[in-house]
Amino acid sequence: MARSGLNLARRPFVDTRPATAAAVILTLTAAVLTILSVTTVTRYLDGSRKTRLSIADLSRQIEDLEAARARAEAGWARFDLAGLSDEAEEANALARLRAFSWTRFLTRLETALPDDFRVVSIQLQKKAEAPGRPSATGDPQREDEALPLTLLLVSRDPDSVPRLIRAFYASPYFDAPMPSSETGGASGPAEGTQISFHVLYLDKGARR
């Protein structure tokens, strides 16, 4: 008669090794991910700290530059820059006048003017007063080469302005002629038409 009860020898055998290996792998993976996360957070916090330090350093540099600019502006305020600029312009004008040859200028002006024109007055201008007109050659004249002039001329021909402009452009020593006013003429004074002209005098000649 067979004995009743639990027979442990006949219990099915269970292999726990794969489960144990899987648990170990998962544990190692979790540990590696945890280490990577901690490293990433640490690097982020370190980078943020360095960024804040760089921003603070740049802010200090900007404040120092602003303070230096304020000190420089305070130093400049003690000087009359506009007055110094005017004085320098006057000095340059005097230097140009010392080197200016009236004999040479009048000879060239007499050669350029048509025979029926008479000169009433000649006025030297400052650079800032010279009218803006491009050169006939298309090249800007150097500051020390072009001398602005205002000429007051008289002619008995009421239609002499175009002829005068052509005469100035034909001369290598005059450029950018521009009439500013015209009075008299057929119904004007008996001595003729008065014409005010702005022109550049090129003491060294035009660069063709």
C-alpha cells in the first residue's frame, strides 16, 4: 500500500540562475545610470557656476569701461573742442594764404576769363563755406590743392554765364564753377551784368 503525503523527491526542479543574472544586470545598469546622472548634474552645476562667474566678470569690466568713459568725457568737457577746431581751421587757412601767390593766381585768372569780363572783387572762402559741386574730372581735390573763391564779375553780355562756365572748365587751374547770383543785364545798370561766381582754384593744376 502506497504511503500518502508529499513526496519532495518528485517536486519539479526550478533553475534560478537566469533570474539571478538578470537581476544582477539590472542592478549594474541602474548603478551605471545613477553614476552618469550624478556626473551630468555635477558638470551642469559646475558649468552654471563658471557661467555666472564669467557674467559677473563681464559686468565688472563693463562698469569699469563706463566709469573710464565718464572720466574721459569729464576731462574733455574742460576743453572747448569746437573752438579748438575753429582755431585749427584758421591756422590752416593762414598757412595756405602764406603760400598763396597772388601774382600767379591773377595771371591764370586773366588767361581763363573771356575778354569782355571785368573783375570787381575776389573773396577767399573757408572750406566749410564752399558749395558742394563735383569736379569736372570726377576726382575729389585734396584739401591743400583746392581753394574756394567767390568772384564778382561784370560783363556787358547778358547771356555770358554759359560762356564763363565753359571758360573756367577749359582752364586746368579752375574747377566746379557755380553761379550764385546775377544782377543787371539788359534792363539793369549801364555798366553791365554783375555775376557772382563760386569756383575752385587749383594752384597745382587739375589732375587729368
